Amino acid sequence: MSSLDLWPVGNCQVSGLIDTAGRLVWGCVPRVDGDPTFCALLNNDPGDHTNGAWAISLEGQVSARQSYRRNAPVLVTRLEDETGGAVDLIDFCPRFERSGRMYRPIAWVRVVRPVAGSPRLRIHLAPMRGYGRELAPRTSGTNHVRYLLGDQTLRLTTDAPVGYVLDSRPFRLERPLHFFLGPDEPFTGNVAYEVQAMLDRTESYWMQWVRGLATPLEWQDHVIRAAITLKLCQHEETGAIVAALTTSIPEASGSGRNWDYRYCWIRDAYYTVQALNRLGALDVLEKYLAYLRNIVDAADGQLQPLYGVSGERTLDETIAGSLAGYRGMGPVRIGNAAYTQVQHDVYGQIVLPNIQAFVDRRLLRMGNLDDFHSLEHVGEMAWLRHDTPDAGLWEFRTRTAVHTYSAVMSWAACDRLENAARIFGLDERERHWRGRAAAIRDTIETRAWSESAGHFGASFGGSELDASLLQLVDLRFLPADDPRMAATFAAAEKALRRGEHMLRYDTEDDFGKPETAFNFCTFWLIEALQLSGRGEEARALFQRMLEHTTDAGLLSEDMDFETGELWGNYPQTYSLVGIINCAGLLSKPWSTIR
């Protein structure tokens, strides 16, 4: 049965998910939102579990143990057979600087090294095309196999016997073998030497990248793994950051809440760069700001909540009928109709990360006055729409309201533009944005506050609650010790907390009532506990959340609040952001050991 206990590898161009048996079961070409060449994760064919996978296994295999190389997305799987034979399987996607630019090909690399005994190896490589419609036709040569995927062709170059690969025939492993599945072009040089060099340089790149992170003292391994994985969710060519690497993992068993998350949500990306900024990972921010500038330039007065990784505006939602879905729980969706929605929080989420570019002298390209004036157009959109209905951050498909979170994000856009105008010494623009921010604040405090309930409501004129109200502190709309904030937190915790977990909301939506907790909201709960003086409880709850991570140290979007089982797309950027933010907030300072 499929599981989310998966290990990501990638290079910011392509990515792959390796299951607990060492099979590559998810990977798309030519980029994260492309055709899943490896789709076994969603290909629940009872007759053949190997289609859409790249399996390397031992005859009589009895165990597989996995771990990452330290501070790198390089996975080592130790396979053992019933006679004591053992091999190490090493998985990675090449990423390193070459010829003055980053080498990040559309490629997966696997190395098999004998460790003990006389293991017999079987290699089954069965990529598919057309979203699981058919196995990719293949041609072969002396040292390679070509897989015809349609617009894309991948070539496997190997020093293993090609006939054994083509026939999936077991053979004795007596020396290290190397497999490079990548562009359809002749492989230059000795495959063993070149692959080993790629491995060394890839590992070195990631070790150096991690070395530049300003991690908290405690929970460093979890923070580092979350940071690496967040970087893997960036499509480096454009700077877009996708919400997750997968599509259509249901939010709960049989729920039908199956969405394609392989796109760039402005909201999710804002939280991602915010978390990585706290670690000093400015490369991700710089590339994402370039993506945002292109989005804003192309906007026609209405910004969408999400875009394709190259800035595509149209992401029509269709069904991949050839894939049964995760554990057979379809549908498998391609595209996401949420791109048509109106979500006013995006204006704040565009402005906020851009403000740093006006003051951070570490950046290769600092923001300039033209950038500020471009952002002012976004701020004006926030002003015009702050008190009008939208679908909200939870993307309701059949109803709208004036959502408090969206209004607060609109306030934040104007408030931060006031800061930016002050930086540039633009007195008139500073007064202008101060007035806009003050007017929006007054509207929120008047219309979002429920006098009868004694707390802020999730929408204007209502008393219903959702977890986004906890973000009023992080956005600096209210201090944590404001009595109104304390009352809102108390009400939200009572209504939405389920033991160790937090719901987004507890009202019916388009699919009924939510059946799982939203992991990011649980991290918001932990932050709120810490800021309200309940530090010991916050630490204990954070520790429990870390115990729910996969063996890879990661989380998906949702969790069954009774069983702790993970659901939803994986790895989820929101959830990894929560790990980083809470670790930074709760950790003892480095000064305690220096």
C-alpha cells in the first residue's frame, strides 16, 4: 500500500520521491508540473505495481534502511537479502556549478555499491507517459536505453549490462554500477568516473549551502532538512516556489479533496521566503523576487492567487483518467481551478517580501525606486479591495465573504509601503500610505470585531473562527498581549484545537466538514502558545509534531488528528515553514553554550 513515508531528491529543476523500498515512485519531466514519468505513487494498478517506477531490488530482499547524507538531498538505501548480502543504493539529482553556471539537468542518478555477500540485483525501469496512459516506448544501444516520452526523451547511460536492464533479469552484483537517466544526448566520458564526480560535487554544493544557514541551536537537523527541501521546491530557472512536489494526495481518506499543488501560490511562497529569510537563505528570496516582479509587470489589474512556474496564468483543471490515485483514491487532478478565484491577501504577500530588498545590503540586486512605484500599484489594489468579498485563504469554491485575514494582509501592504516610502525619503508617499493603512485598520477593528462573541471573527460581521486569526500577531496588526488578541486566541483554541492538532476551521465547506488537521495551523497554535506565556506547552507540542514527521524528517499538508497519519500533498512547504519558524521561536539561544 502506498505511503507518504517518502524521501525527496532534486536539483531545483526536477525532483523525485523514493519510497521505503528504494523505488523512485514519483518524478515529473521536464519540471515539477510536467508529465509524471514516474507515477507509481498514484498508479494503484493491482496487476502491476512496478509500472511508473524505477525499482532496484535484491533477490530475497528482507530489509531496506534509509538515511540522507549529512546536509544534502543525497539518499542512501541499504538493501539486504536473506543470505546476508547487502548493497548501498545512492540516489541524487546533480546540482553544482560548471562552466560559470549551475548544472541542474533533467536527470536522476543512481549508484549501486556491493557491501556484503553475493547479492543478486534486479533493475526494473518502467517510465510512463501521458499521465500513466502507457509505458514509454524504448530503444537501446550498447550502453544506453532511450525512453520516448513524447516531447521529451530520456536516455539511460549505464555501465550495467543493458540486456539485464531491458529484461529486468536478476544478476550478481560484483562491482559498483552507475545509472544516469537524463537528456537524450551522448554521455561524455567514463560513466563511473563522471557519476562519482557528480556525486562529490553535488554533495559539496549542498554542504556549502547549508553552511551559510543561520540555524537555531536546537532542532538543527529538522531545520536543515526542512530548509533543503524548501529549496528543492523552487524552480530555479524562474524563481517560482511550488506548494508541494505532488498532485492529488487526498487531504483525508476518500475525501475527494485532491488538488494539484505543483504551482506557485503567492501565499505559500511568501511564507516560504519568510522562513528561509530567518535562516539567511537569500538566494531563494532573490530568485523569487525576480519571479514576483515579472508577475506584477504582467498583471492587468487583477493578481491571481497562483501561477505556473513560468508565470502561466491559465491552469485549467482536468482529470488524469489513467491514474487511479493514491491508494486508489482518485481523482488525479492536473491544474488547479483556484487560479480563477479572487483572493485579496495576495497583495500583502507580494508587498511584504519585497520591502526587504530596499534595505538589505547583502542582496546582489537591491530594490530601487522603480520597484517601489511598481509595488504602489499593488498597494492601490489592496486599498480598493480590502473590504470586498473574496474566496479567502482557504479557497472556498462556492461562497465568498469579506475575510479578516485578507483585509489584514491588505492593511499590511499599505503599512509596509509606508515603511518603504520612508526609506526613500518620499514624505508625501509616506503620508499617503500611512493614511491608507490607518483607514483599513479602522475598518477591520470595527467590522471584524464581534461584540457579542467578544473576539475577532474570520469574516466581517461574523463570529465564526478560523486559524488564520492567529496570524494577526505575526503580521504586527496586534501585539500578543492585546486583550482582543488574547480573547481571539482563547476562542480559536477552544473551537479548533483537537488535542495536539489545530483545524483550519470547523464549519462545512464545499466537501463537508474537514476530517483532518492542517499542519501549518498546528504550528501557528504552537507560536501562539509561546507568545501567550505557555512556553512549556508550546515546546511539548512542537516535540510531538516532530515525532509525526516521516523518516526523512518531513511533513505533508494534513494529519489525522486521531491516528496521526499523514495526508495531503508532500512535502508541503507550509508544514516545513512551520518547523523552521517554531524551532527559531522556541530554541535556546546560541549564547547559552558559547
